Amino acid sequence: MINPGYQGKQNAAVLYAAKKCKIKEIYSIGGPSAIAAVTYGTRKINKVSKIVGPGNMYVAAAKKEVFGDVGVEGMTAGPSEITVVGDRFSNPVWIASDLVGQAEHDELAQCILISKSKDLIKKTKIEIFNQLNNIPRISIAKKSLINNGILIQVSSDKEIVDVVNRIAPEHLELNVKNYKSFIPKIKNAGSICLGKYAVMAMTDYNVGSNHILPTNGSAKFSSGISVNEFYKRISYINLSKKGIEKLGPSAITLANYEGLAGHAQSVKKKN
């Protein structure tokens, strides 16, 4: 495990989790230099075959840079994102708290509200700035919301679905009365919280599914990290004499069509 320390020390909770996972080696490093260290190795650190896990924009960029020399997960796990869908039944105080809670992660965190209700958007905006004054990380959250926060008013449920699928958010909250009608139509999202009580902040801690999810639109083509990241698949092919005699002519036809005479001859000689 590579995990940056704070003031020269590793977080006790992280160390406990590592122990539960039976991790034997921990290096107190982070950022692009850590990605380089485990990709190519150092005097103390052996190079690895694959790197998985979240990070900031610099870590995400470093992983893209070394991909090919080392394996990485099939997604971008960068600065965190939340998109909330609300309606006229939604509580603006609750929605504002969800957006502020996400914004305190990082100045680059992305917080979006989508709704058909102009009144909800207006009240949520006012409530956001009221709640900002009540958190210690106000400077981080405020920069995130001002620079990356978006309040989007739409005119139809179809438009909500289209915008969500285009954004492909890491976290999606369906804080609407009829959330079940949206579920089959949403194709691009890392995780989806269903209903007004399914708060994204809960998924940070203790309500189930893995929390290392695709960001920056990569939910359009990838999923969150799972045990599949640690599996490799090998193909095994066994052909009998009868099998190659039956399938060989088709392979020869395709090889000749591609202009690969050597391939065709390789099959012909076994018939």
C-alpha cells in the first residue's frame, strides 16, 4: 500500500484497515512521485504490476502517463463529484448540505444540482451559503462551489436523464419522489443513491458498495473498482484434427481476404 502520511505519521484508522486486509508493506508516499516509484521501482520499493485506487488530479494524470508500463484501473479516479436531482418535494436544506458536504473534499470537487423546480434551485442556493459558515473547511468548500458548482434548471424528466448521462457523475443522488422511473434510463453514473434518505455521505462510510468510482465522465465506459481489477483472464484453445478440418476453410477464406497468405498456409498445412 502507498499512502501519504501527515506530519510524518500514518493515520491510525488507515493502518487498522490495512492490518485487517493483511497488507504487509506500507510506504508513506503519495502523489505522482509515488506512482513513479511503484511503476519503475526504487532501491527500497519493488515495482508492481498494477496500480488501483483514488487520488487527486495529479495522481490521475500520473497514472495515465505510466499506463502501459504498468496496469491501472479502467477509469479515472480523480477529484470527487456529486450530481443531485431534486424536485418540488425536495428539502433545499437537505440538498444544500449534500452539496456542501461534497464540496469540502477538494477545491476541485464538482457539485451539481438539476431540477425542474426554479423555487428549489433558488432556495438551495441561499441555503448553501448559509451552511458554508458552519463548517471548518469553509475555504475549500467555497472555492469548490464557486468554481465548479452548477445549478441547472431543466424543463422535463427526459432532459434530466439526458444531462445526467452526459455528465456521467461519480455520485448521483435521485432526491425525487418518483426516483424509480429514472433508474432504468440512467446509463452513466458511478453510484446512484435512491430517494431522499440515501445520502451520498453515507456511502463514504458504512452503507455498502465500493467507493472508488469513475470520475471526470469516465462512468460512460467504466465502473467502480471491484475484485475484477485483480483478476486476469487467459484463453485456452484446443482443436482436434476433425475440428481444424471443419473450421479451417473459413479461416483460410478470411486470411486470404485480409491478404495474409502466411496465415492461410499455416491453416492449410494442418488439414
